[in-house]
Amino acid sequence: MSVLPKKNELGFFEIRLESIGGLGANLAGKMLAEAGVLGLGLSGSNFSSYGSEKKGSPVKSFIRFCDPDTAIRDHSPIEEPHVVGVFHEALYKTIDVVSGLRADGIVLVNSSRDFDEIKKDLNLEYGTLAIVDALNIAVEEKTKVNTAMLGALFRICEFLDPNSMREVIRKTFEKKYPHLVEPNIRTFDRGYNEVQFKTYEVPEGAEGKTFVRMQPLLGYETQELGGVITAQANSILKDLSGSRQGFLPEFNREKCIDCAACDNVCPDFCFVWEEGEDKRGRKQMFLKGIDYQYCKGCLKCVEACPTNALTDLREMIGYAEANRVKQNFPYAAGGIL
């Protein structure tokens, strides 16, 4: 008898993880598939999809499970998942993370916000929403978000054996990083125990989300005449907010001595300065604030600041927009201002 709670027409139970580079979704997918195959004897497969392999770039990880006597001959990206795991809320801005989700599907989100707020952001009408504060767990245990998300995913996928994942965690870390075995097991257990659920009733005959395959913005049919690139790589349109992994620098003007140590280490010129006079009437540049649109949350400025005028802050929805100090660029997309 099958242990899988649901199957699609090909006999698969499918999971899609939506994340950004650096949060460990690729490794989480491998470990999840390994636990199902070695722990339960299921047939399973896993692979990831990503562009440039760097922190902050979008990453998808796909996991398929099926009964041992079912051959896996489909190795395409998962378009209609039973479960979606969202590792980073900033993905909402650029990606439809619930695209193709089945009507009775489950969405797991790494967040500390209210269910109804997240439901509205995701444009969900029905189904089950699960929330776990994976970032907070990872910070407290000094591990990574992916292990806490794995714990929550095992609670969602009740057919999986948590003990098999604990063994996978031990096997993964014990040779190279033995000191990380117990913290990661604690992180996994906390994710398993602290995830919360809320189900929005699914109407009879309800359909799942329509899957929309991402298309390139500029192709042979959509490219401007003459090959003009309308959105340059480095322009006032650039937005690095989706690269942040949950933290950003908080600026305290009263503690700042305008030493520019932060500006010297910032890779994206996020700091905004204005000319003024010191107490003796001498001209000097004063730090006005941070343009969070260009900040990817590397926190190099926090490490460099000698006065704690810059400290790390867990990013809250809307904080960056409310506290952003815009740059005064001499150029705009259409030419010189």
C-alpha cells in the first residue's frame, strides 16, 4: 500500500522549493529526496534550477516521490506541485511563487507575519498555508534557514520519517563539520515543532493556480528595433532588495561620526551623502542615510562601522521603503537630468 497521500496523473507527489542563492534550498532538496528514498524506500528524484550561482539570485529546487514500482521518466521542472516551500518573502516581488499550485496544495512560508497578510500577498483563495519563522530559528541556533524549513516540510509531508532526516543531517555534516551536527538537528526539530497551519476551505470543483512559464523579456519577437537595451544592468532601475537574506543595516544618525568607513566597503554605493559645515564652519560631507533599493544586505558596513552607528536589523516588510534615502543621480534612463 502506498504511503503517499496524493499523486498526480503520473503517480508522483511533487514538491517545489522557491528560494534565493545562499539560503540552502539546493542542499535542502537533495537531503529531502535522500530521506524519502533511503528512509522509506520510495523512488525519488531531485534537481535544482538557477541562473548565476551567487547569493541573492532566484533558485528553484524540485523533488519528486513515487511508489517503488513506479519508474521516474519525467525530469522536467515541476509545474503543478502539491507543496511549495518559500524560503524568502522578497521573492513575491518578482516571482509568482505559487504558480501552478494545486487547489488543495500547501504553501510553506518562512515568515513571522500573520496568515491573512501572507495569503493576501500570495493572492491565495483557498488551500493550506503553513508558516515557520525559520530565520529566527537559524539565528538562535547559529545554523541556516534550510534546516528549519526541512523540519517544517517533514511536518507537512506526514508520510516522511523525521528520524530518517536526522540521520541524513548527521551523515551530511559529521565528516567535515561535526560541530554542526547537533545544532542542525535542533534546528530541524524546532522547524518541525514550531510550524503553524491555517486551512482556507477549498470549494467543491475549485481549480488550482494556473501555471505561467517565465518568458524572456527580450527575444527575437520582443527585442526593440536596432537591438536597444532599454533596462541597463547598472541604472536607476536596479533593485537589489530581493538579494537580502533577511537582514539589512539600520542607521543611527546620532552615533555617526561621518568617517566613511561604511562607504569604503559598500560594493553597491548605497550610502547617500550631503554637503554641510562642521562646528567650525568648515565644509564637510555628512552621511544622510541609506538607499535601500541598492542594498543587498551584505552587512559589510556594519562590520566596518567603528561607532555602532550601523547595526544589523531583521528586515520587516515596508521598513526599507519607509526609511530609504534616495540617491541624487545625475543621470536617468532617458539621459542627463
